[in-house]
Amino acid sequence: MRVVGLDIHRSFAEAAMIDEGRVHQLGRIDLVRERVIAFAKRLGKTTDVVVEATGNTMAVVKLMAPHVRRMVIANPLQVRAIAHAKVKTDKIDAVILAKLHSAGFLPEVWQPDESTERLRRQVARRATIVQSRTRVKNRVQSVLHSNLILPYRGDLFSGKGRTWLAAQPLEDDERATINGWLAELDRLAVDLRQVDASLASVGLGDDRVRRLMTITGINVTVAVGLVAAIGDVTRFTSSEKLVSYFGLNPRVRQSGNGRAHYGRITKHGRSVARGFLVEAAWAAAATPGPLHAFFIRIKARRGQQVAVVATARKIAVLVWHLLTKGEDYAFGRPALHQAKLRQMEIKAGMLSKRGGNAPGRARDYNIKSLRDVERAFVAQAEGAYVRFVAAWNERPRAKKSVPKRPGCADAANEERQ
């Protein structure tokens, strides 16, 4: 079996091959569709091709996969950790990829199927649209700030907010600029509705999305985003590995007999999914239930920002258990869950079911007495959690060692040395 390593760049790739233990430099291949396919055909079905995960990796994989034995995607962070070298060139990188795969030491990246890859692209597109909307809104706010205009109390970009904005004393050129930005916001809003409708349509036929929406704070957008990021949950053998995949695990440094030192979260992994989890954590922190009690407990000890990240990590653990065991969240609210499902149907474009004798899916959530019963249930679960952790004793912090005085014997010995 032959192994070819490709060090991929934006417009070309450096190739190296290992055949029967010998290294052969294949030179550069221009990343043009016809040339990539022709190169793959020359390699044949007896060749494994190894590439690093980068922006255009999936395009190369799709073009070459039908013509070679296997396409392998390597984790670039772990490859650097294993094969760190003082001398680094494109040719050396290509050889290292081929050698690591031949020796069985290559850290591979899971390759999603076509439907999961398509869903990931849609989720990434939505994140880009949201970022663009936030950027435009900040520009409008900066113009008001530069003109010493106090911020509007409410949604500046609603109907009332835009009426207030039109009445502010601004120069003609600034007014024209803001009008252009508002038009851009309207265009982005149309794009966002289209993407949300597409994501909701996917969620309608996916039991995993429905199950994740039983968790407090998770709506259809968050649920679909998490499903797209996770893909096949069976590839994560424990909840800790899923947490690490989202980059919510803390950095750890430990050597010898010393204590382990924990730092901030690694932020390695899928940043969009991590953002979804933080968004869900903020929503859960404002809703009665065990997650709210957990947030309050961590907030009292470590502050609000640490608490919301810890809650996001807790939700990631819940996600793993629900998807692995095929169960719904034990402390979910059925009426609220049905209302979420109805919102998903509306986003997907399903017609309203008003009228007729049959009650709608979200009828129970509109009945105040039923909502109160559900809130009382989750409040009881929150109280049970508070009582459960009340008996926990925090580990006392180790006392700092007091340095000895300069006149002591140890200090004198150090000075003589």
C-alpha cells in the first residue's frame, strides 16, 4: 500500500509519497478541480491520501475520494504536537503526514456524511449572518455615540426605535449612511429567516432535535446546531470527550507529584456550537430548574462569567446522555416543549392551525394554570438540588508557605552556595 501526504494551501498542495519505505517527492499540485481529479486518478485505488483539516480540505476530499483507496483527514493541532520540528517546510510536512499514517500514529478527524456536512454549512452561514447584523448595529450605535446622543431605551431597530432614530439631529451624510445600514439590516433579516426556515425543516424530521429541545434553554436553532456539530454521537465514548470536542474543558498542567493546576477553557473545537451552548446557558440561568440552581451556586463562588461557562458545560453533558441513552430531559416542561415544537413548525413554513375543533400543539402552554403547575414542578426540582449540595464541604485552600527569615540556617546555606 502506498501513502501520499498532501500539505494543502490556498492555491496549491505539496505532495510526498511513501512506497515500500522509500520517500518520493511528487511536487506541487495546483488546486484546480480538473488537476486534482487527474492527480487522484494517477494514484489509483491502492493509495491512501492524507491531508490536514483546513478551509478547503473537504473540497479536495470529495474530488479525490472516488479515485483512491481512502482519504484520511488529520487533526492539525495534534499533528504539530506529535511531529514538532525545528525545520518546517511544505515538503517536510507532506512527508510527516505520510509517515504518521504509515506508522499508525496519525490523529484522524471524523468525516461527516453529506447530510451532516450540508447542515454544518447552513449553521455556519447563519452564524455569519448574525455576526454581520451585530456589526451593522454596532456601527449605528457608534454614530449616535459620536454625536452625544443617549442610547434608545428599547430595541433601536424596531418600528418605534427607527421612528426615534429618524428624529435625531444628525448630519445629512450620517443620515444617509445610517439609512444604508438599515437597508442592509433588512436584507440580512430576510436571509436569516430563510436560513432559520431551512434549519427548522431539518429539525422537523429529526428525533434528536426534538429530544434536545426538552432541555431548558435549548430552542430549535440551538438544537439543530448541536446536532450538526455532533453528527454521530456514538463516536464520543464519554460525556467528557464531547465536552472536550466543544472546547469547554479546562486547561490542566501537572508534573511529578505536584498538584494539578486548572486554567481557563481550551476553546479548541467547534466554536459555533460552543456559542450555542453558552446561549442556552444564559437562557437556562434565567429559568427555574436545577440548571438555574447550579448557575446560582457557581456564580456565588466564581462570578457570573465562570458560572455561565460551567452551565454550558453541564448542558453539554446532558446532551451526551440524552442522545446516547435515547431519553428526554427528566426536568423538562411538556407544555413548553410543545410550544417550542410549534414554533419550529411555524419557522419551517407550516400553516397556522387556528380554527376547528381539534386543539393545537401549543394549547396547554397558553393555559396559565398548567404553566404554573410546570413551573412549580421545576421549582421543586431546583429546591431538591439546593438541598442536595448544601451538605457539600468546599475543599479548604492550601496555606501559602511563609518564607523563612534571612537569618535562618537554610537561607545562610543558600547564600554560601
